[in-house]
Amino acid sequence: MDLLLESPLAVGALGLLLITLAAIVYTQTGTRGSQGLLALAVLLTVGAIALERSYLTPRERVRRTIGELFRAVESNDLASVLALIHPDATQMRADAGVLMPMFQVEAAGEGGEVTVELPADPTAEGAIATATLKPIIKVQHLQTGATAAYFDDLDLELVRRGDRWLLNGYQPAEDWREGAAKLGN
């Protein structure tokens, strides 16, 4: 079921199949009933795509939070980044507060596929999700003018709080603090 709720392409493909079958019946018979069947198939397809686009699964909500994070990072918007981090994630909040003012972010993005692992009950308060991605972050050190890019594996931990997923921790493949210190020298 998640495949249908997370992919407008799958819903559209099934709808197109349904419309095609209804169109075959209509072209063969030409009756009002088959014309109604064709109209119903079109309406069902449009309705199913609208439902798919309006309903966000827990996995899509996690991906949306990650997308918001990278848009905020790319905008150099520390306040928005901190709003996406759980209040108890003190190390992550401290890292953002120290690293972001040191750099002008030129580009930031998820870098392609974001794999999300959800718990058995992703709707429970405090549920933990893990996202694995390979982001692309290009920065310029404000003091030295040196530029650098990060393109390596990153694991993000997110916790459900109310109807939102907030960042709770991260594990980069390389230590960002060490790389930032090298750029500052």
C-alpha cells in the first residue's frame, strides 16, 4: 500500500491501465454504459492521484523534513535549521550554531536517493526513524575564502514529535568539525 501512497507514477500507471481497458470496451461497444465506465475510470485516476499527492506517509514526512533542512542550510538560515532539530539534540544544535556562521553555503541538497528506515509504529510519539543519504554541500569559509564540498555518506536520526519529524542526531562518514578546522587555517 505504501508504494501506491508514495508514488504518483504507480497510481498513474494503474489509472492509465484502467482507462485503457475502459476505452477498449467503449470503442468496441460504443454504448452509454461503456462511455460512463470510461468517464468513471478517468475520475478514479484523477482522484487517486490527488489523494496520493495530498496524503503524506511517515516516510514522506521524514523526507520532507530532510528537504526542509537542506533548503534552510542552502539559504544559510540558522534559525530554520535549529527549528528542525529536536530541543534535546544538544550536540547537533551546537554543531549547527558553530559551523553555519563560519561558512557561506553555496549549494546544499540530498544528493539523490534518501533511504528511510521506520520503526514498527511510525505514528507513535517519540518514534525513531533513520535516514541514509549522500548529500552534496558546497561551502566557502568566510574568513579564509577557501571552498570545499562534502559528498559522503550521512546517517540522520529523526524523532517524531507531534505530527512532525525532528532531527535528533547524525553520523557523517567524515568528521565535519575536522574539515571545518582545516579550512579555517
